[in-house]
Amino acid sequence: MPEVLIRAEGLTKKYDDLLAVDSIDFEVFKGECCGFLGPNGAGKTTTIKMIHCVLPLTSGSLAVAGMSVSEKPREIKKMIGVAPQEENLDPDFTTITNLLVYARYFDIPKSEALERAENLLKFSQLEEKRNVVIDQLSTGMKRRLILARALINEPQVLLLDEPTTGLDPQARHLIWDKIRSLKKQGVTIILTTHYMDEAAELCDRTLIMDSGKIIEEGAPVDLVKKHAGEEVLEVDYDEKVMNMLKEKFPDARLEVVGERIHVFTSQPHGVFTSFLESFPTKGAAVRAANLEDVFLKLTGRKLRE
Amino acid sequence: MTAPQKPEGFGLPKLTYRVWKVWRRNFDVFMKTFKTNFFPPLLEPIFYLAAMGTGLGALITQSIEGQSYIQFLAPALVSITIMYSSFFECTYGSFVRMYYQRTFDAIIATPISIEEVIAGEILWGATRSLIGGAIVLGVVAAFGLISSPLFLLVLPVAFFAGLMFSAIGLCFTALAPNIDFFNYPQYLFITPMFLLSSTFFPLTLLPRPLQIFAQAVLPLTHTVNLTRWSIFGNGELSFIPSLVWIAAVTPVFFVLAINLMKRRLIR
């Protein structure tokens, strides 16, 4: 049985008239990468903020390494690294000074801080930007510096709130590499993201949240298999095609998305390919089912703003 | 395992040595732009002393409680700098750090608490007053306007009055919906104080109700009393009421500022 590092029971956060987190239970195990997925306003960031002790709970319990967040916030914050969603680097300082000043907040002695900061600049590939003020860094560099800053206290738990939002693919992949190498070092990682490929790529386990509740949890592969099957057939919408599909795949779930029909089935690999060989259909494409299919099935297609 | 957390009520802050880490962050930023922070405050009192002291003062031949006009003006200039330095640091300065730069959010993700962040801001504001007050005191001394051996007491006065103005400033910051809000305290609180706190003329020249008002509620009146006593002290104990006033008001606003900020930032 893996060791539980974070445990929430009946965790609730209520604002004046908004139930942001609605009595959720979850566990995060030592050494895993656990993803919190959900549309905007699902309660992911609120949950993260309660874990690192900056938001008081309304009710329920939340413990990190056996310590309650309401009783031992300083001890918990010492062992956690946080990369927040909103950039909050210190614009009055250079790249290296941002790390050094942050190290001071953790009581890290000066020489030790300098050594760690230099290593982290190397790790986040910012050595050349060592003495540059924050204003002159690109968005990707800022994200990397935020990640480096979150590591200055050599945390056991890393909280990454949308670490790659707004980055180009190169910058994203670089962050992914860093996250993977941290996981290999045994750091427990909690990640929130809107990108399902990111979650599938990095997370051992995902918790899907909607309207303050956890509505599903499991390994990405298992969730895909359970909710979207192995393959998805997409064809252009047509009444006749629709009827034929219904007849051919009576147990399938058919979903009309814009001008396209998506067909989900629990039948094994290859069933759509053989169907298309006998009935060539306009605009047909067979693709592997993915976490995005699961996400949209569970949380719906309605826009959240 | 854990009892439900009570919503945090109004209370006395729990502070540790970590307050100094917040102070140190602001000090480091200040030192980076040392020259711009040092020279303008040095020049301003020189202009004031030249224009109002020697210029306007030449028209005022009557002595004020035994002092020439420029002698009367000098401690007021020190006090106005004390007020401006900390009040603006803890309104505009703190608001920028809190709201635009999200510096407070970054700090409270570390073992430092929000209470310590605010206490650090107040201490830093007081330090700004100390630095500003010391600069103007130096100018006043260079103009030969010091006549009491106790004049160095201006420095602790600057620091403690700075604590008071910082705490008051942070109360406004905690309530400010946006940065333009500071027009209210600036024009309705700071400017009246600038003019009416026995700064440019003795309080006794004001109508009686205004005199009482200035004594009862304007912190600058008491700051001026103390600096004037330090610079021209004649051994009288006239400074005591002002000392008591500041000592009573400062802790109230200190605790209020921390609680209001907590209410704003930790919901």
C-alpha cells in the first residue's frame, strides 16, 4: 500500500454564496503525480490553495504528511513548493535575486541558497538570464523561473497550478521534461491543467472535478477505457449515416458535435476500420480515444466562464 | 483528524522574527535605487527653507514663541517628511506590491504568514520615515536651525510616528478597491494635516473648534510637537501629551491594519 501524503475528508470551502469546494474526499500518495482536472470554476485552484495553507477551510479536514493545515501551516509550507497560476515573480529583482530572496523566506543560509539558486538556473535553463530583470523574460522563461523558485526549498510536494497555460509547444515540452525528472527524483506532484494531453502525459492518476465535487478519479488510461473505449469514429453529420450507425452499433454512444458525429463504443480495437471498409463514409476518421473525450463526456460541452 | 477551522476572527497578531524578512525585501529594493531614493528628499526641504523660510519668513518679523519663522518651520518640514515617507510607502507602495505585483501572495506561500507580511510592511514604512526624517534633519542642521542638544531624539520620533502613519496607511490600503481610492486620504486627510498641524503657523491662530480638532485627531500635530520639542526643546514637559497620544494610537492602528488586511487577503 503506498504511503498517503495528503488526505482530505469532507473538505469544503464556501464563499458568501458560492460553494467552491463541496465536501470532497481524496488522497494523494507519496511519489505520484496526481492531476486535478476540471472546467473553470470547478474548484481546483481553491483546493490547491487550501493544501498550501493560504486559504482557511470552511469545514472538513485536510492533512499533509499527517499535519493539519489549520494547525501546522508553517511546517507544511516548509515542505511544499508552489508554482501558482498567476505570475507573481518579484519585478523589482533579477532572475537570480528572485531565487535568493525567496530562499531567505525559507531561512535557507546564504551560501546554501546561492548554490541551490545556481543549480536551479541550470535546471531551468536560465543561466544566461541570471542577471536580467523579470520584465525582460519571455512567458516561457517566467514559467520556468516560477518552477525553479518553487524548488528552492527542496520540497517533498510540488503544487503546479496550470504550469503550461499560454506557452508555445517548445516551452511546454521543456516544462514537461522538468516535471518528469522531478517525479523521477521522488517528488510528489499535484498538477492542475486544462490540457488533457498534459494530464495524460504526466499524471499517474487524475481527479476530475466539476462544480466543487470530484466526479471521477483513476489512471488516465483506465478512465479512457472506461468512458470512451479504445477508438472513436468521427464522420460528417448526415441523417442517413446517423441511422445506419445506430443500426450497426446499437450499444454505441453517438454524439453530435457541430457538423460531426462522434461514435464511442466499448467494442475492441478495429471494429470501426472494418465498418469503413464495407461502408466508405464521407469525412470519416478513426482515432484513438483520449482523456479529452472522457473530460467532455463527464463535464459536458457547455461553456464555463 | 482535524477540527473544522473556525473563520479567523479579529485578534492580536502572532508575529515572529520572519517580519524582518519582509522588511529586508523592501530594504533591498530601496538600496537598488538608492540614489533616486536619497537625493530628491534631500533637495525638497532646501527649497522649502529657501522659499518659505527666508522668502516668506522675511515678511514675518513677529517671533513665534520666541522663534523666528524659519526656526518655527524647520521641525514642521521634518515632520511632514516623516508623514509622507511612511504614508505613501504603505498606501501606493503597498498597494502595488499587494495588487499589481502579487508580492504578498508569493511571500505567504512560504513559512511567512500574512500577519508577518503586513507587520514587515509597517516596519519598513517606519524605516522610510526614519531615513526621510534623518535627511531633512541634516538639512535643518546645515541651515543652523538646531538649538537643543536633544535634537537626535527626532530620529526615534521619526521611527515611531512612522509606525503610526504606516499603520494608518495600510488600513486605507486594506479598504482600497483600486489605486485611485487613495485620492480620498491624500486630499481629505494628508493635505489638511499638512496645512493645519501647527506646520506653517501656530495652532493658536486657528478658531477654537479647529484647534481642538487638530489636537484631538490629527496625528501630524503631535508629530510636529515632538520634533519641535526635540529641536528647540526648552526643558518644558509640553511633549508628554503628544507622546502619550502617539503611543496610544499606534498599537490600535497596527492591530487594525493587520486584521483588515487579513480579512481582505485571506477569505
